[in-house]
Amino acid sequence: MSREARAVFNAGKALWTYYHETIKLNDKALVDASLYEIREYFKRRDEKGRMKTKAIDERFNELDSELRASLKKLAAKIQPKVYEYGFLRE
């Protein structure tokens, strides 16, 4: 794996680990939650049913920001190859 891919993996693992540490006492939480479901768990939804932009839990916000930043770096590395190998045309 590239350095960027390892950073995404490590950031995702840290978020997943934090989620599982947090839900130990919650019987209704999903143990096999996707990233979307983990974000929904922490951010909750507003009265109109839309997911809120930030969570009350600051540690989650930090971990989520780290994951998003590492995903952006990986995307920037992959983007030129997408066109080079013909997956998309410019």
C-alpha cells in the first residue's frame, strides 16, 4: 500500500475503534456499522431528518476530519491515473 492508502486505512481504523469503544453499553448500536452509519450515530439527525454537520463528541469530529483529509490526499494521488489508464476521459 502507498503511504496515502495506509493513512486512510489507519484513520478509518482509529474511527472504527473509537466507535466500538463508545457503543459498548449501547444495545441498539450496530456492531457491523458502515462509515455512514457511524457518522449518523455520532452526528444524529435534525428535526427534518437530515444528518447534522457536526457531532457533539469532539473526539469523533477530530477522527472524522483526519479520515476526510487522508481520503482527499489519496484521491489527489489517484486522480491523474484515472485519466491515464482510461477509466475516465478528460
